[in-house]
Amino acid sequence: MQRMICIWFPFLESERLIRQNHDLATRPFALVMREANRAFVSALSRNAGNMGFAPGMSLADVRAAAPDMLYFDADPMRDIRCLQGLLRWASRFTPRVSRGGGHNLYLDIAGASHLFGGEDVLLEKIETQLEDFGFTTRLALADSKAAAWGFTHFGSTKSNITTERLEGAARELPVEALRLSYASTALCQRLGLKKIGELTKLSRVALTSRLGLDGVCRIDRFFGRTAEVTEFARHKKRLIEEEQFFDPLATNAGVEAALERMLEKLCQRLSGMRQGVRKSQLQLDRVDHETMFFSIQLTRPSIDVNLLKRLFLHHFDQIDVGFGIDRLILVAEQVAPLSCHQLSLENSQTQNREQDLEKLINELSNMVGARYVQRFFPVDSHIPERTFSRVAALYASRLEEWQSPSGTRPLRILKKPVSVLLRDGIEKMAPETVFWHGRKCHLTPLSGPERIEPDWWRDDPDWRSGGRDYWWAKADFGALLWLYRVSDEEKTQWFVHGLGS
């Protein structure tokens, strides 16, 4: 048996804005949506509704009637996030909570109402807390989801409908409370059947012939004769450890000791779930209401307390305990299944090297920032500057083998080729001298030319001159230069594109 509470927020959109700006509480305003070339009012504040305006009116009509009214763009995604936050808040009363169409929440409190002093006390508690949050609500408690919705939208502000009272209380409700189809509701109005009590006096055969099977099924759901499936929200288990201190922590050593205890508890919980930490956050609340946040990330999930503690310690030089820290909150923001690795005899050194590299990446990324520790990955391209990409090493979960290029490539590719020589005419051989960093250098050609053509399907400004001929040459000061030429009918220009060793 269900005991379903329906909570309806008739002014959710406007009251969400009032919570952000309390000056709007006494001002009438409207929320506007736009479709094609039409702008219309999607929601109104309570003050604007009392002035006679209604959702669906065109913006031009509302402006003509009330030029001083405030207007804001509607944001349905923010409204949904607000409703999801209220859904999480409602889970404190029962784990069976769900969100319905419109701005409605449903709570199945069967077997849970006695924990709060009974059904009437629970309804009063919910209404009071939501009123303190700044939301206007209408609530109803009934045996079915359909009945709870009907009494919420068409009954009194707060109703507790028991099984014995359901039929008697439903007689005076309009037929709209049954949520029939538009055609069925219009037919009932045309036949003079405006109340549910008048509709239920008809026989089942007469109801079926007029409303169809769907209409009869909705009536059965309203009175609990047919079960209605409700998909309740599934909340993830919150992996949080919290410690409060009667005597505030005044030193970093005290914070470190508390952090170690919390990490041990958290890792013990994750061990039973066979999960490991990928991202974690530590919150420190000072007695003067200042809050500090520190986060760490790992390449692979881990429950190694010493490793997690060491990564957090990199941020401890930024801690300002002030007059003391009275609360610590440790949150595992991202977790992932732990992976098991078996060392083999033939490649144990390689696996140990990879683990050492992961530890180094974890340390450096959390010490200086993930974006400053990068890894190179091969890219399938014959253009020299496109044969690799750089990714933050912390997020590089896989390694790819580098394929040997068709020709010799430099260890260092310059971000932008450097012009070293410009001569008249067309030269097909490597030059003997170039001007490198303001000085004249003599070159000894080693190999070349190697022709590299641009991608015909890509318009690259750097390769609009066409194909390039590359040479390797050794400068008189010992450096190996990888240079190419760009020629037209009048002149030839030489560029250094890379450096070897």
C-alpha cells in the first residue's frame, strides 16, 4: 500500500529568482520565453498574477497594460536543477521520492511517517521548511499518486485524504483532477458532468462508451483500483567523511592527523565497494566562517592512504588556520572500479616502470597543476607539426606506440619555422651559409631533399605555398638543422623547421 504525498510549486520559476534577489519579493515581474518571432509570458510572480495577468499572454499585451513591470528571460534548465535540489532535500523524509511532470514532487511515506510524529505532523514539517526556503507549496497525501495530484491542484492548500475519506472528498473535485484527455474533459463539460461525484454515478459501461478505456483507467488509478507504476529517483551513495572539533585545530600537524583518520575511513568504505578514488576534495571550515578547498586527482583509482595523504600535503603550505579549524569534510568526488594487475616474469621491469611513471605524474600534476604536466601522443599524419598531440598526463589513460616515420625527423619541431635566408632565383640545393640568430653560419649538407606535400583537403595558411623540400645540414657550431625551401619564379626562401642532436 502506498501513501503518496504530492508537492506542487506553483511559483517555482519566480520564487527561484526571488531567492537570488530579495528585492524582487515586492515587485511584480514576468518570465519571458521566445518561440520563432513570438515572445510570450511563461511564468509570473505572485504579485503579477494578482494584477490579472496569466501565463501564455503575449509580451506586447503585458507591456501595454503594465509598462513598469520587470521582465526576465526564463531559464528552464535552472528550474529543473532547482527542482532536482528539492528532490534531494525531500529524500530526508523517505528514500522513495520522484519528480513528476510540471513542478511536482512525489514522496511515498508508507512506513516512514511514524518517524516524524505521524502524517499530519510530517505534512506540517514539509510545508514549514519549504516556506522557510522561500517556496509557496500545495500538498496532498492520498493512497495513490493520481489522487494526490488531484487534491494538490484542485483541493485545499494542504490535504490528508485517508482511504475512508477518498470517495466522499473526491465528489466535489472538478473532473480536471482526473487528468483525462482534453477531448474527454470537454465532453464531460458539455454533458454537464463537471464534478467527479457526478461522473462516478454513471455505470462502468456508460463511462467506457463516453471516455474510452483510457479514461476509465485514469478513474481507477485515482481511486486506487489500479496500480500506477512510479519510478523513484536513485541517489548515489555519498562518499563523505566529516569531523567536527570542539577544540579547533590550530596547526597544520593537527589537520594532517585528522586527514589521515578520515582517509583511512574513506578508503575502508571504498575497499568494500571495490572502488578507488579518482578525484577527491578536502574542505576546511574555520571558526571565523572562512572556507578553504583543496582537490587532488589521480591517473588511476587508488585506496592507498599514504599516496592520497601525500598528494593533499602538497597544498598544505596554502593553509591558513587563522583562529582555528573546527570542521573538515573529505569528499570522494569521482570513484572508479579498482583494476587488478598481475606481474609477469618477462615484463615485470616494464610494469614497474609504468607504475613509477604514474606516481611521478600524480605528484607533479597535484603539485603544479594538471595542465602543466603533459604527454605527447602520436597522430597519424605526414605533416611534421601534426604528427603529435599534447594531452594532460593526468587524463591520459592509454599509451600508444610511436610508429617510425618514413624519414628522419628532428627531436624538436619549432612552433613556427624561422626564416634564415632569402635569395633571388631558384635554388635546388642546400645553401652553404645561412643567417641564424643574427650571425652567419656555414652549413655542411648531410641528406636531402625529402619532398613533403600538404593535405589537399585542408586549407592550411602555412602550407599554401605548396610542397616543401627538406634537407638535413650541420652548422659550424655543431647543431643539426632541419630546413626546407619555398621557391617561386623570382626568389627562394629557406626556413629552419627543426633541430636535431
